[in-house]
Amino acid sequence: MKSSHLLLAALVLVTSRAAASVVLSQTFSGGLIREGDPAGQVFAGSFNRASPGATVQGLTVDVQFTGGYNGDLYAALLAPDGTVTELFNQPGTSVNGFGAGGAGMNVTFSDTAGRAIQQETSNFLLAGNYRPAGSLGSLNGISPNGRWELYFASLGTGGGDATLGGWSLNITAVPEPELPALVTLAGVLVADTLIRRWGWRKNVVKTPPPPRTPEAGGLQ
């Protein structure tokens, strides 16, 4: 029982130190997205705010642009490890055939948002929180530091050029476990092993048998 309490206390200590996540944000510049240019533009930024050894626990992306025709536009996020996540792909086109008719977005993409960007058919500037076309959860566990890229393209004509004002990454990062916490856990595991072995040995020690009583008919 004592060893179980000791192990539980150590696990709580290590978990509390290792799970102290923090939200880190960084904004990158944009530029012009030419109408009817499927080759598109790549807007890159180097994220450098996380501590060495940290990993992504959650991520949202802010995108702000003006102009263009929302139903013609495509955007995808490329992570430092090479993972590609679609943010949107001609929003609303699968719903009404011609897509969202508005020009411009001021949107935060989040897997937990209530609205799906691919179902949007509004004829106005899109604003607020939207679920992306792909899942940002696929980026959990990777290192947040490094080169991130936002690929942006206009797949149709008639809506004019768009201008990306900027984009931001909001990363919930989990630091690498601290060395003292890991040492504490290792020490407790060793102690727990010794306690269990000691308790096992005590349990298997044989006690001497009770003295035999004279059998009937024996010496009195």
C-alpha cells in the first residue's frame, strides 16, 4: 500500500511538471494572390517561440485577406515535418456549385469550431471561427519550431486578385519533461521495486511449526 502511494505521488509530480502547456502565437506576413493562378503563392514563416524539445498539443490558424472570390480560393498549411493540412478548398462549391460569393476572410481555423468552412455559401466577408477542410489535430506531437508555409491559390477567374494581409499560428506547446522530474520518477520506480520485493520475501518466510503433542498411548 505504501509503495502504491509513493508511486502515485511521483506520477502526479512528474505529470504536473511535464503537462504545463503554454499557448504561443506568431504572426507572418502575406502578399498578393493572383486571380486564376493555380500555381499559387507560398508564404513562409519561421516559428521559434517554443522551447527545445517541446511538442504541439493543439493548433489554430488565423488568416486575414481581402478581395478575390472566396469560392475560387484554396489554402493549405505545410508543417516543418512535411505534414500538409488543407484549410479550405473552394468553400461552398460542393453545396451550391459556385461557392461562397463573398470577398475576403478574417477567420480563425480550429478543429473545435462549430461551422465548417467547406459548407459556407455566404456572399459576405467571412469572419469568426471555422473548422478547416482538413484536421489540424494531425499536427499534434510534432515539434512546433521550424519553417511553416501557407500555400494560397486562386483556382478561378472573375473575382479579381486577393491580398493576404497576414497569417498567424497559435500553438499549444508542451515542454519537454524536466530532468529533475524524470530523475524523481526513476528513483521512485526503483524504490517501489525494492519495497515490493522486500514485502514478497517477508510473505514467503516460513514460521516454525507448533510443538507436537504426545499421541494417545505414549509417555505421560
